[in-house]
Amino acid sequence: MRKLLIYLKPYWKHALIAPLLMILEVSMDLMQPRMMQRIMDEGIRLGNQPLVLETGVLMIVFALLGAVGGIGCTYFAVYAALNFGADLRSSVYRKIQSLSFGNLDKLGTGQLVTLLTNDVTQVQDAVLIVLRILVRAPLIAVGSLVMAFLASPQLALVSVPIILPLILLLIIIIRTAHPLYLRVQRSLDRVNTVIQENLAGVRVVKAFVREEHEKGRFGDANSTLTTDSIRAMQLTSITAPAVLLLLNIGIAAILWFSGTAVTQGTLTVGEIVAVITYFTQALSTLVMVSTLLMRLSRAQASVERIEAVLDSQPDIQDRPSALTEFHPQGRVAFEKVTFGFGEPVLKDISFVAEPGQTVAILGATGSGKTSLIHLIARFYDVDSGRITIDGVDIRDIRQSALRQQIGIALQEAILFSGTVAENIRYGRSTATDVQVAEAAHSAQADEFIMALPDTYQAVLGQRGVNLSGGQKQRLAIARALVRKPTILILDDSTSAVDVETESRIQQELAVLMKGRTSFIVAQRISTVLTADKILVLDDGRLVAEGKHAELMVSSPLYRQIYESQLGEPTHVTTSR
């Protein structure tokens, strides 16, 4: 927990006051058996009624003071722990936001969801346990033994051989429990991943009648989580019976030892009651501690996972001398670029997109089209070669400054809960209502927006569930256009739009993007016919580039794609 204690620092006063109030509560609790001993030995036995009354009043006062300490401790401990959890959750979330695509690919959505919910809650609860109960428990345990020795040293010695093996047992159980709870957290990751994938793709599941398959996947993940949890809980459950066994053995030993002493007059009944009460308090506290230490062991697994994320560094780093301001004309150049995820996805790619040009990227699935445009926005870094904008290596530009100049509509149109206007304005938070409407018009989205009950103030469901695929894509394009970028990237973002609407979008873009550089990844050959430059990718290599007419002459692959989609015979001429 040491690395995470920095998040408790702003609340150090509350974290300090809570244990101090707990000391008050424990002190008052420890006085009660001594008061009982006094009533029995000096009051009842001697018939001293005023002393009984006086001691009873003192016990009530001690109980009230203890309640004040306990309530106060709980209040301050809860305040500190929950604020600690909120700050830690915010820090983890900010860290996740700073990570690169590569980091997020490795971590996975399921683990991150578990991290921000279950893991942070486990650690937050651990802080509360430490401030509230793990302060009380040692004080009660140690204080009870001290008070037992003060009440009767000879009886207190009888309890020591019982307590030492119990402590050893707890240490063994805790050391065994940690790896088990780590497995539980990983199993929970898997369950969350399956749930997230299933809910996000529920339409695909139902369309392909794969409900039974998904039930099986969830069942396997859930069964593994259950098995791992049972193993951990079975180990934990050993503790309470073991402690109760030792407690009963200890009480029996004390009563056996004290029986003769009472008849001989060397021990009083009050001393026996006080020692047994203190002994019971000490062992009961150890039962509580053992349960809490199991929870702390589980929290330790969560701490390790949280620290792994907090300590991770983004794969994409800004250089110290990187430009903080960048206003390019839009000349994009790839110079012998190679990139891949272990295996090369793009191999020795070189081309130039001049300012204002529309560059179309064509190729079969898996040819590297999406990877290429991800490199322009520097979602990943090249393995070798370089990418420049206006002659400046993009690694010499701050990521935020670079991406401010880029508008991008990705292959999957992701929308957020909120209004239509808020989703378009996501591209530029300062955009006016007029600019939002202009972007929607250019994306051919205004027609369906105006048909919505509240037009631009219509609230979208989660991930835009109440819109069609084509409507979502048009909103995503509007979001990219509203920022008036120097470089526009459309990653197959009109695939769900009909041909007529796509044609109108292209006409609007032709006007809107004058003087701006555009990259269009497309599956339809009709989308790229009017592009200033067409790049043809095959197995990660740039096999041809040029305009439509040029490629019809020089590229058999391009000609094959053209014929397969438009079904027209190619009577190729050399005319341009």
C-alpha cells in the first residue's frame, strides 16, 4: 500500500483523528471487565452497595465515551477512505486515458473495467479496515492481555500458550491466501470481458443465433471464478473454527486451573471473570483480524494490479523538444515506413500526399489500410522509417498538437450518451450551433436529424443504439468535420451509407476540404474514382499508386478490383 498512500495524504487529518478516537473507544471497552471485577470482589462479596452503584455509573459513563469514540472514528475513517478511493479511481482513469493504443490492446477492456470498479473498491475497503478495525484489533488484543495480567498474572499466563499457535496459524493462512485471491481477480477479469463483449455485440449474437454459445462462454468463465472463489473462501473459513476451538480450550484451561485456587482463597471470582472476559476479547479480536486479513490479502492482489497500470508508461511518448504548436499546410510523406504487431503489417511504404489532395487507400481486408491511417495520427509509432507533415517528423510534434490538426472518422462509428449536438461538438467543444449544423449538412446528416423529435437536442441511447449504422457513420463524419481539420481521415466511414448519400457526402467534401489533405479508406471502388491519388495495398506493401485512369493501365490488382465491383469490361486506353 505504500505507493498508494499518497492518495490518503490530502485527508491525513481525518486519517489521524480516526485512530485517536478509536484509542478512546478501546480504552473504555478495556475498563469494563475491571469494573465488573470491582463490583464482584469489592461490592457484592463485601455487600458494599454504594460501591456497586458508583461503579455501575462509571461503567455507563465509560460506555458512552466509548460510543462517542467509535462513532467519531467511523465518521472520520469513512470520510478518509471513500475520498481516497475516489481520488485513486480518478488517477487510474486519467492514467488509462494517457495510455497508447498498444497499451490498451495489451490490458483489455475487461481488466480495465474490473480495475476501475472491483479493484479500487477492494483497496478503498482495505483503507477503511486499517483505519477502523485494524487499529482497534491490536489495541484490544494487546490491551486485553495487559489488563489480564493486571487482573491476575497467574491466570493470564495460562492463555499465552493458546494465543501463540493461533498467531502462527494466521500467518500461514494469509501467505497461502494471497495467490488464491490473485487468481480470483483474474477470473473476474475474464467474466467481465465476456459480459462486455456479449452486451456490445448482442445484435450479432442474436442474428447468428449464438445465444447458447455465449451462455457456454459465460458459464465457463463463471465456473472458473466460482471454483477459484471457493478455494479462497474454504481456506478463509478454516480460521473461525480453529480460533473458536482454541478459545474454548483456553476457557476450559483457565477454569480448571482456577478451580482449586478459588477454594484455597488465592483467586477471586471477579479475577476469573475478568481474565476470561479479556481472554475472550483477545481471541475474538484475532478471529476478526483473521477475516479482515483475508480481505486485505485480496486487496493486496488489487493493489498489485492497480500499481501495474499506474507504473506503466505509454508506448507513445512525446519527446522533450516536441513542438507544442503546429499549423501545417498538410503535406504528408511516408518514408520507407515499416510497422507491425510482432509481424510486419506495413512493409517499406513510401508515398507523398500534397496539401489539398484527396488520397484514397484501397486493398483487400488485412492489407494494412487501417494501420496506415492510424500511423498518421500517431496512435502507434513506426518500427522503422518515418512519417513527416510539412517536412516535420510527427514524433517531433506533441501528440495533442498533432491530433488537433486531424479530423478522423474511424471504421466503427462510436457515439456517446448525450444529445446529437453534443456528439458532433465532441470534435470541437467550442463549435457554435451554426458550425454544428454546417458539419451535419456536409455529412448529409441534417435530414435525419431534423426528423428526430428534438432535432439536435435529441438524446441518443448508449453507443447510439437508437440510430441506424448509416446515421451513426454520418454523425461520426460530422464530428470529424466540425473541427475543420488540416488533415481529414475517413476510415471506411461510409460503408453503411447508401451509394446516393455517399455521392452527396463526397460532393460536399470536395467543397469543404479544398486546401485540406484527405485520406479515404474505402472498400467501394466508386468511392475512390475521383481521388487525386489512389494507393493500392496488398499484403502490407504499396503495390501501385496513381489516379484511376493510370491504375487501370498499370495495376492488374486495381483493374481486378474495379471489374469485380462494377462488373464492367476494361477496354483500357492510355488516355488520362
